[in-house]
Amino acid sequence: MKKRLLSSLLAVGAVSMFGACSDDSQSPFTPPVGPTPSNVCSYMTLTHSGWLLEVGNSYWIIGDDNKVTDVVDNPVGIFNGTSIVDDAGNVLISNVNLSAQQRCEAGSMPGIESSSSAGTAIPGSSATPVSSAVNPGSSSSTGPVNPGSSSGVLPPQSSSAVNPGSSAVEPTSSAAESSSSNGTVKVVGNPEEDVKLYPVPTLKNILGNGTSGWNTRYWDACKAHCSQTSTDGAEGKPKINTQAEYESRHYTARVCNIHDIEIPTFTYSKGLERYWVGIQNTPNACQEASPASGGGFTCTDMAPVAVNDTLAYAFVAGSDATTSCGKCFHLQYDGSFKDADGNNAPKGTHKALKGKHIIVMASNIGHDVKPGQFDLMVPGGGPGIFNALQLQITKPGIEWGATYGGFLTYCQNGEKCGYDGSLECYQSCVKDMCDAAFGDSKYPNLLRGCRWFADWYMAADNPTYQWEEVECPQYLVDKYQTTISTSIETKILFQSDWSKYKGGEFITTDACSKTPNAQGEYCDPDQLAADKAKTY
């Protein structure tokens, strides 16, 4: 009765109807006089968290599971991404924009001052620490986040976002169109929570009609190839001749120090007192850093993350023949692996991965990576030719597995599981090695990403897929692009050792100019010496 009456009232514009039905067993909610989005949550006792939607003189809650209730927990309908519909599919309210709504957390109690402003913020709202580009349903973005869907976007964590092999999956040539953003502020924290703030892209089934390829895996912890700049775009690096060229590749890839704190990708050049004001790539922990622990490392929140049971995001090293820095690709696994043949059939791991989707973003260009191959960055995947990981994880006695193949290759050998082991054995073996290496370290993202390989990726060895290039989801863009070196102009002074940096302001200088003074000096010697004397 309530839904039928509600639908009729909404149709004529009358949306204040709570208490209109005498068969409701609970008392209708009456908001305080002059409620505001900042305090209305405090007048409700909520059993679940969600977005607060003002409806006439009352409110509905759009839960994280997309179920819509009134404020005394009576069911109202379902949120489908843009509209609220009843059980029969009738539209109750259309054009609902989550980014414009207040967030209420479960457990808010009547009479207690609301603390919702300090809780989970709505992506794109003025209260959120997230980029304005992260704005589900926003009409201000440069394009729909879910091309191919009539609703524009799917709600965060929608379980219907991906349906491998189903004809109901809406076709789209791009996975998630990035919104434009100026001065983006990155989400930081647990990637499993960060990813919930973003729309889930709709993906088409590309099995059988895409281009074939296969995954290898590695995690060397080095400063990424795409964290370095180029004047000619060589090796797929971001160009830095102009600001527009630089931004077109999502800037340079974020880089962190040994404490997992983001540092600049480039600074002023070393010899400022002698010649022109140029840029200098920050040292790489795998190469020229002295000491090595003072160089740049992969930021650990770039480890893979599950969006849901059938979709994940990750970073990769791609072939210089098929990719370049900052490009994204949609892969769908086909249940086989690279070296499969009549005498070497796919294993349970490959079959368990079949149909799943992953969107990957290139943060490295691998010269030994073949066209169509994407070398997946996953902790425990093996360090490859370089290894900065053992500078971060110094606990003695860790079994790191194979240089190429890491933990899984170790589990395939000897008395662990063997080459023809079961899915369960491989998963258990890999997770035991993950726990031993990363379980008590100060890098929880390494443990999370390592266990992802066993749980979501099904410990699959070199699985094959169909692939296509797509627009990058904003989540990957925000985890990829530097938040510091966003301009080709910089005043940050070069450091050979970043291990002492614990966050905060950088050592900068105003002593230098692009043009020399009358004495032919690009930098004032006294001011520059004073700036260089500063330490972290």
C-alpha cells in the first residue's frame, strides 16, 4: 500500500507522505525544525549507513547495498544508479545524484551532535578529501563514468557491474571515462576502502573477440619507469616540454620513499649554482641512489585491489610496442595459460579465473615484455632483474621464491604442491608465504596485494586473456599520478637520500631563475647555500 500510494503522490509532485498510511507499525520520523544536512543524521538511529536523500519534509536512506529505506527502516525501493524504483520497477524518484547527498553512518543516536562531517565523505562534495573528479553521477564531469549505460554510472560496489559471459552486460569500448580534475587530492589509506568511493565500470564480454595476451608477474619495489620524465616521449615516458604534454599522460607515476611516503618524481637539477635551472629525476632505489635505501620505491598502495568478485584493478609493465605510460587496458581471462597444449592442460587455477575482468594501467615499460603481454605488479610475484623489496623487508630467513615467478613458482616446485597441484594447495601455499614475508611488516598493502593474488587471482600461473585498450578508471588515475610534481616548474631541491623525509614541507629555493643575472649566475650563491643547508 505504501509504495502504491507513494508512486501516485510522487507523480503529482507531493513527496511529503510519511504517516499517510495507517498500517505503518512504527512512528513516522519528524525532523527537527529547520534540519540541515550537517545535523539531521544525529536525529536518527540508523541500522545501516547510507546517503541521506531529502524527500519533501522527510528523508530516505540509500544504503551501501543500494536498498532504499525511510528513516525508521521501512523498505522503499532500490537505487539503480540514477533512479529509485519500487519492486515492480516503477520509478519513484529519478536523476538522483549521490554526490549531492549527505552521508549518514550507522549508529547515529538521537540528541547527539552529528559527527557525520568527519566520517566517510561523499565523493566530490565540499566536505570530502577526495578529488572533485571522483563524483558518481556528477553532471559536471567531462563524460559519463560508465559509457554504454543509459544511467551514466553504476552505484559504488554494485554487484551487477560485471557479469562475465552474460548477454546482459552492456557493451562499451571504454571501461571508465576519466573526469577532468585540477589540483587533484588523492584518496589515501586502505585501497580496499578507497575503491568503494568510485563508480564501478560496466564491462562487455570480450572473450573470443579481443586480442590475445598473457600475464607474467613481478614486484621489484623499484621507482617506476613512468615516474621519470622525458623531453621526447622516448620509451613511452611522459613528455615534459610543455605542461599540456605532461598532463596528457596523467603526469608522472607516484613514487614513495622507503617509509612509503610520497616524494617528488623530479626536482631541480643537482648543479644549480653552475648552470641552467633544469629538472632531475629523483633517485631510484634500484639504481643510482646512494645509499640505495634513500631512493624512490613503488608506492605500496599500487598493489592490486579487488573491486568485487569479478573485477579488479592493477598496475603493470607493458611492452613498448603496445603501450606507454599512463594507458589502461581491459583484460578478460579465458581459462587457459600461455604454454597450454595437448600435453599441458590448463589447471584448476586458470579455470577458476575464467571470465573475470581486470583493468590495468601501465606504470612501467618492460623491454623484455612482449606485445600483448602485461607483467602484473603483485607483491610476492618475484623481483625480476632488480630488487628493492629486500631493502624494505629486512627480516632474516624469508623465502622469497623464484626470481622470476616468486612465491607461486616456489609452491610449484619440490614437496609443496608440485606442478600439477590443486587450486586449494596453491592458494594455501602462496598465502602462507605472503604471511611469512609481509605479515608483521610495516607495509600492510604488500600483504593485502600478495593475498589478493591467491584469493581473487586464484594463484593462476601466466593466464591468458583477451584484451582491449580502454579509458582509465579514475581510481587508477588517482593512485597513479603524482600529487607533488604536477607542474613542469619546480622549486624543490635535489636530494640524494630521501630516507629521512617523514612528510611535510619540502626543501625549496627561490634563489634560482631561468635567466642569469649580470654576473652570469642562475642562482644567488648565498641564498642557495642557505637553502641547501636545510635538512629533513
